[in-house]
Amino acid sequence: MALPSTVYKASLQLSDVDRGIYETLSATVAQHPSETEERLVARLLALAIFYETDLTFTKGLCATDEPDIWVKGGDDRVKLWVEVGIPDADRVVKASRHAGRVALLAYGRSLSSWDQQHLPKLAKISNLTVVSLDQRFINGLASRLERVINWSITITEGTLYLAVGTETHETAIQVKAGITAE
């Protein structure tokens, strides 16, 4: 018998000063049994960092032909394809051919070796943005994750500030390729 997904209710107060976006994002997020808390946190952070109207979670790990988050147009074409983690470069290249824009929030214990191996292959993709956050930042949020998530996120001058309860955490958004979200 398969294990059920764990459901989280998230409310993110987003103030992206750099892009002039001030929104309250609400989402019900299912954590697949094989998904770590760190990956769930990364998906929520990617939602905030790359936010635009109609950005939604996909089936995620259950659908290998979909990204983690996307924006689809009325004609069913993918306008924005957002991945989290450290995917194979071929997957990112393929996505860049089929989507208007591709964004990646790269994170993971082997990120530095992924950077060396895959970033050179991705450097010439004009519609790709790759950013990363400090792994300790993601791990810290994951260790305090609750089923009801209430975060206040402010993005300004390349820094992400996240308030949860009375605590405020911060990390730089490191742009590894391309430009930040438009």
C-alpha cells in the first residue's frame, strides 16, 4: 500500500520590492512521500522568487514531464517553467526549447559539483535563469516546518528576508545564470 502525501496549507505574504510585487499567495501543497522537507521548502521559495500571475504548482514528482511550478497560457503553451533542485542539464535544455522562460532554484548538498558539471552546458540558454539560496537557510526552514505555513517574504536588492512568527531569516539570492525573474 502506497504512503499518502502530507498536505500543507501555505500563506505567503510576498513583498518583492525589486519587481514591485506585493501579493498574498495561498496554496495547498502536497508533499509526496519520497519528497524531503527541504524540497518542499524550496518549492515554496521558488513560488515567491519567480512569482507572476497564474504561477501554479504542478503534479510535481508524480509527473516527470512537468516542472515543479509553471505558468501555462490560454493556448496550453508553457510560458514559465520552474524547477527546483539539481536536475540534469538535458532536462533544462529540453525545457528551454518548449517554454517561453525557464527558471531553476538550484539547491542540494552536491550543488557545487552540479555547478561545475552543468552550468557550462546551460550558459548559452538565453531564456534561462538559475538562482540558488544558502543550503543552511533551506535546512533551517525545513527543520521548523509546520503543516500550516505562514511566512512573510521580502525580496530586495538580491536578498530574501523571511519572517515566521517572531523570527526573521535572511539569505542572498545568488544568480548563477541569466537574470532574475522579470
